Amino acid sequence: MADATQAATAAQPDARGFFGGEATGFGGRFIPETLMPACEELEREYLAAKKDPAFVNELEKLFREYVGRPNPLTFAARMTKDLGGAKIYLKREDLNHTGAHKINNTLGQALLTRRMGKKRVIAETGAGQHGVATATAAALFGFECCVYMGAEDVRRQALNVFRMELLGSKVVTVQSGQRTLKDACNEAMRDWMSSVRDTHYIIGSVMGPHPFPTLVRDFQSVIGREVREQMMEKEHRLPDAIVACVGGGSNAMGIFYPFLLDKDVRLVGVEPAGEGVDTHRHAATLARGRRGVLHGMKTYVLQDADGQTAQVHSVSAGLDYPGVGPEHAYLKDTGRAEYVSATDTEALDAFQYLARLEGIIPALESAHAIAHARKLAKELGPDKILVINLSGRGDKDCEEVRRLLK
Amino acid sequence: MSTVTRIQQTFASLKHAAFIPFFTAGDPDLGTTAALVREAAARGADLIEIGVPFSDPIADGPVIQASYYRALDKGFKVEQVFELARALRQDGLKTPLLCMVSDSLVFHRGLDAFFGAAKESGFDGMIVPDLPAGYEGDAARVAAAKGLDLVFLCAPTTPPERRALIAQRSTGFIYYISVAGITGTRMALPPDLEANVKDLRGRTRTPVCVGFGVSTPEQAAAVGTIAHGVIVGSALVKQIAELVKAGNTGEKLVKAIGAQVQALADAAHGKHA
């Protein structure tokens, strides 16, 4: 049964967008004044939409008839046998339309965009999955769309750039800074500053200023709700552990959230350790970051000694980010979720492992979760159940992996 | 604090609109920034804003961001902005100095430590563009305790209830953003500018200064007739970058920017060429 702490955990954030209170918590709204009214409007619109059956029904219909939800919870028989530990299930977000969990959020925000009477959307993207999902939603709703993507990611994810353009979006290559996800966020924010009156910024993860971390979590929590139902159907009980990769953390938040009150379910987030968390080339924010402010939120951030955002690295473009969603920071501090990491090498191994054992090529992001699950399954033992959030498919990564394995 | 700050004294004594140039600390180098500040003060700047380079400045436009990256690439450290202010004060500079800095850097050092160092080194006010009214936490209290003004920004998109809050919280002056956009040079001033500035002035006795998008003496003259102050940043920073690129550094750069500052200051002050 849920105790008071558990209930408090699930009731976050407070009205001002802080997880764990304003004084010591995470989240908030640390943005230029120009964007304040837009965030306030979005919050009002979202609160109203949540209670509007027409909105809820339309989103559910889109999930069903456009995304293809519910997607399966697949028993990974050969992987389970190979590891000789816990029974492993895969939540198949890779089977969604556009190939990842990102579409759950972009459709929800597209509906909000239409409610607000805006006609243009913008987005940042790392691996390109959120960019593709935003471009898809924009095409479906007839919005003008512009996606910002770092030059390094444009190189790594060329196919997704083409997909976005095919869907009618403009892709802007960002040449500033490290030329990856954080720089794409800076540019998208900058666009929003001058276009805020007719443009909605579809943030792709549980990050940014309030209410984005909350509404993205809520749209993504369809993942966890389905897992719950499917688990009860198949095993007549809840799983013992849930594993998901964490960059900004939206697929993890989506699968964790409906289980926050079930304290016997271990929630495990896997961060990108790059070349190792003790090197300077990783993006394991919760493992090595400190409290800071980035992109409108108070959260854990990887910074240098002077407070400048640190250079980060991951083989996976979607996890290559120096911050993390504020709710993950809160769940780490309260101990409700545990956070570990997997290296580039472990992720590349897991990428091939799942392909060979289960006939599923995972996204490099999701491969981080697979990598840790290989250890955790053995640790848990045979009478336990482990769910891995297979957040996306790996087609987009095949070129890059082929290059790396040469 | 009941004491009158240097910024408040300046506005109280001015008979015309104030001219407020912005320079990025460490672009092209700290020595030149110091010389630029001294030159600007000598050429008619009434207050001066100094920007602290940050790796992820979401409130600034591409021109200022590029200047931040140039300074950071040369190894700029936050401590150096305090050394800069200290040196300027030791030199006898009397002009009010404002420190424009991202909340990321303030939070990293700690609010009390950052504001304390700013005050001690000779700054008179703080502008933290990503710390909007209502989310400033202890910043207003700490600034007041240290004798620093804390300037809040107000945008064309800001609704009346937030304008009231900003008018109430901001000290020294209110920084009105002339365009709903990031800092940068714009061709024409937006049509809603005058009405919005008038609205703000009707809410408070705190001076209202206009920045973001003011670049030419003509614009400065126009803004000078409706606001208490005219802020120019990107136009100067852009000119500095171009001069450096063309090989004009040191004295040559300082004199050229000085002439630009004088033209803008004269225009803001209502002196017609």
C-alpha cells in the first residue's frame, strides 16, 4: 500500500512547477519574460484540456487509430533463457507509428496547439526521433513546422533529416556550441522568443520550463498504464523492476509514473556513460551532475567548475544532453527511482544482442536500457519479472553503428 | 534599503533620457572591455551594462551569443567580470555598472556569493534575464540587502497583471524589451512600443528603459522621447566583432566604438546632429 511519502511523490509538481518544493526542489520556470505568458497560457490550456472529455477522447482515438496503440508487451523468451534470470518483457514503443515513443507527446501537444489557435510548431531534436514525430503531427494537423538539429546530429542521423523534410518540415542545422541537442534547444528557444504569438514550441522531453515536464510526462504515461494492464493480464501481478534509458527522460518518466505508488516495483533509469562516467566523455547527468539551471528548469546539470555547461558525449544522439528532466532529479533525491549508466560499448553490444536474440533492432538510446537489463535480470533471479522500455527502433542508427563497428 | 543607489541617483539627476550601452566582458579581451567601458563613459553613456559570457544564453540573440562564445574560447572565467569592475572602480569610474548574467551562473556560485561579489567589485545593479518576476525567489531580498538594484524585464507579450508585478518588483529601472524576440538589431521600432512604455510609466515611478532591437541613432532618438533610457547592445557588439575581424584592435577599436556610442548617446539625449 502507498504510504504518505509515496502519495506525495505522485502528486508532484506543485502549482508553480516545482518537484519537491520551491526552496530545495527541481523544475520551475527560469525563462525570459517574453516566454512567460506563453508558458502560463499553455498551463491554463492544458489544465482545461485534461478535464475536457473531447480532448481526452480525441487523443485516445489518435493513439489507437494513428499510432497503433496499445503496442504489445512482448515476452523476450530467448533473452530470458540466455541470461537465466528474471523473465524479461519488452514494451514495444518501437512499433508505434514513426518508430518511437516520441509520437505520444507530439500528438498531445499538437492538440494543445490547435486549442490555442496557433498555426506553427517548432521543435529541437537530437536523434531526430522527436523531430520526425513533430513533423508527423504537423503534417497531420496542417501546421507549419520547423525543427532545430545540431550539425553533428544531422551528420549522425541523415535519414531522419530526410524523413522530416519529406513530411513537409524545415530542418535548421545548428552550428553553434557543441552542435548537438543542447544547442538545438537554445536555437528553438530563440525562435520561440520571436515567434511566440503564433508558434508553439513542442518540447520533446520531460524538460524545460513548467508546465512542459508535467504535460510531457502525462502524455507519455500511456506507456506505463498499458504496461500495468498488460502485466496483470499476462502475469496477474506487477513487475519487480522496470528499466528505461534516460537522456531528458521522457520514455522513462512515461513508464515510471503509473508505478510511482507501487513501491515494490523498482524503477531503474539508465544514463549514457559514454566512454565512462569517470572520463570527460559521458552524459550521465544524474550520476555526475550538480544542481543547476538549464533551459528554463532547475535540475541536475553537467557543468564545469565555473558554471558553464560541460561538453557531453554519448554514442546515442538522443541521450547526448547535459541536463535531465526535473522529476528524475526529484526521484533520484527521494530514492524512489535508482539511476545507473551504460557505456557506449555496452550499448553497442546490447544493440547487436537484441537483434540476434529477439529479432528486434533497438534504437541506440533503448540499447542502454537493454545493456543494464542484461545485468539486472541475472541479479534479480528467475522468479522475478523485469520490463524494459524499448523506446524506439534502431533503423535510424544502422548507418552509424555500421560505421562504428568497422 | 532606504539608501538611494547610484543607479537611482543617476536617473534622478538626468534631464534627458539615459543612454545605456552593453558590452560583453572579455570580447575581444578583458583589457579592451575595460577600455571600451571607460571610453563609453567619457562619450556620454549614463549607465553601462556588462554581460557575463555563458555557454547557453537562451535570452540573447545570435550576435551576443557569438560574443559570449568568443570570450569563452579565450578562456573567460566568471571571476574576471568582478576583476573588471574592481579595476574600473579603482580607475575612478563613477558611471553606474549593471551586471547582466544568466541565472545558471548565479545559481552555480550561489545567490548570496554572486550578488555579494558583484556589489563588492563595484556593480550597482543586476539584470538576470532568465529569472522572471514571480520566480526570483530570494534574489530581490538578497539584492536589496547588498544595496544592489535588481532590474526585471518586461516584454510586449507581458499581460497587465504581470506588468503590475514587474513594476512593483523592479528596482533601479524596468528593462522594457522593445520587440517580442531575442536581442538583435532591428530595422524599425515596433508600433506598440510607445503605448506599452506609457502603460508601464503609469504604473510606477521607477524609470522605464527600452532595449532589444535599438541600433541606430534615429531609433535611439525616437526611444529617448518616450522612455527614461535607451539600451543598445547587439549593434555595438556586432560592430566590435566586425572591427576585430578587419584587424582593428586596441586603441583603433576603442575610438571607433566610442564614436558610435557618442552618436547614439547624443541621439538618446535629444541633441540633434
